[in-house]
Amino acid sequence: MRGLRVLTGVVIWVSLFCAAVWSVDRRIAEEGYEPEHIRDDLAALAAAPRYTTRLHSDRRLRFTTGDPIFAFDPSGDATQIGEVIAALDGEGERARSAYTTGAEVVLYEQVDPGNSVLTHYTSPDSLAATFATMLPPERRLQIASEIRGAFEEHRHEVVAQLKPIVEKSVRESVKVIEQELAAAIRRHRPEIANLSAKYQRDLVKTEVVPLVRKEVLPIVQKHSQPLAEDIGRTLWDKVSLWSFGWRYLVDKTPGTNKERVKKEWMRFVKKEVIPEMERRSDDIVKVVQKILNDASRNPKVRSAIRRNLSRVIEDPEVHRIIWQLVREVMIESPKVREVLEENWQSPEARRAFQLASERFEPTAVRIGEMLFGTPDGGITPEFASVLRRQILHKDQRWLILRDRVDEDPVGAAGNAITVIPGGESEAYPGRIRGAE
């Protein structure tokens, strides 16, 4: 009975093995590979030589079992020529992974330790590196082209749906922001007053007033004096000294209301000065333009304006107050949030979003296929690289073998190959030994 069970078990295992071989052979044929090539590759792999040696670094580096070793051929292609089989601590004890100065490796070809150097690289473990892997320059151009094409195709239809919602949101939000801004300024009036006092003391008195006195006033005098003298002569000819004189005397008389000179002056301004100024308004505008032009071309004025504008713009206190106002008025304001929610959660907004989603869904699917792959074609090489690094913890470290040069550090004692740190790199050599 026991012999029958053994025989039955052997038959089952042989059947399973044959079925597995047949399934693999069929799959290989479907993929277009020749079985003879597969057998040759397996035989070459089994018969490939193995050389065990050690590595040494002057600095502690992370070595982990399975870290690949690559070499570049003259054409620039990288081929895996070995791998780390153990990390070695200071006592020579073997470990699967450790920060240490030594490691044991297996090489597929003979290497002269005295004339060879290994450079140790690590893959950057950051979100930026993941994005760089998933979105190489050519992929970014493809995605931008897809988005641009979809936008151009559906722009008018989607914008027509969103435009009324945007206009209404902006219109109602501006009203609320105006009210909130006035209240926020009142709340921060002491801080604004202190800031104004600081600039009044440090800026106006020390820079603006001397600048106006030395540079601007001469320009004003140069252009305005002829016109002012002309207007002054015209008005002087219209002044009645007798009228002002006797009214002044009457006002000085005890018991009078002392308003006669004031009333005469108001009459003179209304009847003579204002009409004359209106008549000469074009001349006044021309003079002001000349003053502004000359002042703007004055190198000292321009330098002072640039210097003081930069001072105000770069002032941390100005930044703090402005950001506080913006945050209170626009970001943290319950009234603004209420207006936006009311408009962007309305039935009209939902219909617009549904339309945009339907129109851009095919584009989103194509972009997803570019980034992650398809059921038929499999995952993309970039996504596979990210999965290997982040999920399987593969391809996080590798070593590159090259010939020693004069600048390289002196090799370690014995037959250990010198390792120097290469830092972080996104240029993983990729193809392993034997890959087609």
C-alpha cells in the first residue's frame, strides 16, 4: 500500500512538471521566441564563470545583497557584470544589508583589483525623483500636446458653460471682499499707522524731503515760474486795492462783523481767479507735463525711486501686513467662502463640471495609459522603475566598474576593489546581464 502511494505521488508530480513545461513552451512560442535560444541562454547562464572578491570604501556606504554591478562597453551600453552577495562589518561578519566600508561580491568576469574602481550610486528617494522618472521630457511634451488638443477641441463648449458661473462668482465675491477689506484695515489700523510712521521718519524725512528740495523744486521753478508770473500779472491788474483797503479799515472798526475782507476775497476768487485759471488750464497741464518729464529723467530722482520702492517691497513688515489682510479678506473669510460655495455647488456648476468631465475623459484615459500602461501592453518602463524602487525596494543602489585613473584614491590593502561614493543619480543603467 505504501509503495502504491509513493508511485501515485511520483506520477502526479511528473504530470505537473510536464504540464508546466508544456505551458511555458507554448507561451514562449506565442511570444515569438525560439526555444533553442532560451535553452542556449539558460545553458550560458549556468556555465558562466563566477569570481568572488571583496570591496573596500574609505567612507561608510549602504551595501545590500543583490545590489548590481555594471560596466559600460565601448558603445556606451551597460551590462550587469556582478552583484553584492553580502555586506561586511568591521569584524568581517556577513550581513544582508548594512552601512559599512566593505562588501563581498560575485563577478561574472575576471577583474584586476589594482586597476579597477567601483563608483557607488543611490537612487534619490523623493517625490521629485518619482516625478522625474514618470515624466521624462518627451512624455511631458506628449501630455501637453494631448491636453492642448483636448482644450482646443472642447474649449468653446466648456467655456460657454463655465463663463456665467465665473462672472457671477467674481461679481459677488468682489462686493464681499470690499466690505471685508474695509473691516480688516480698521482692525489693523494701529499696525498700519506704525508702519506709516516708520516710513515717515526713515524715508520721507531722510530721503524724500531732501530730494524734493534739491532736485524737484528747481525743475518746478524752471517750468512754472513764467506761467505763474503771467497769471499773477493778469490777476494783479484786476485787483481793486481801494475795495480791499476800505473793507479792511471797516473790519478793524469796533462794532463791525469783520467779514467784509473775507467776502471780498471770496468774490474775487470766484469772479476773477477761477475763470482765469480755467482759461489757462491748457498751459497749466503743459507745465505739469514738462515737470514730470524732467523729473522722471533725472538720474538722482530715478535712483531714489527705485531704491525706496525696493526697500518697501522687500520690507518683511509690509509683507506680513499685506499677507494678513489677504488671508483675512480672501482665504479665511466665511462670507467669501459662502459666496464661492453657493456658486460652485449650484446645479449650473454641476452640469458644467459633468460636461467638462465627459469631454476630457478620453484625454485623461490616454494620459493614464502614457503614464501607467495598458492591460494589453503592460505597464510602462517608467512606472515599472518606480514600482521596483518604491514597492520592491529594487534598483535603489548600484555600482559602476571602470578603469582606475590617477585622480582616484589609492587602493585598499589586499585584493579588495576600491569603492568611491558617487552620490544620488536617476540614471540607473537598466539592462541586466543577458537581457535582450
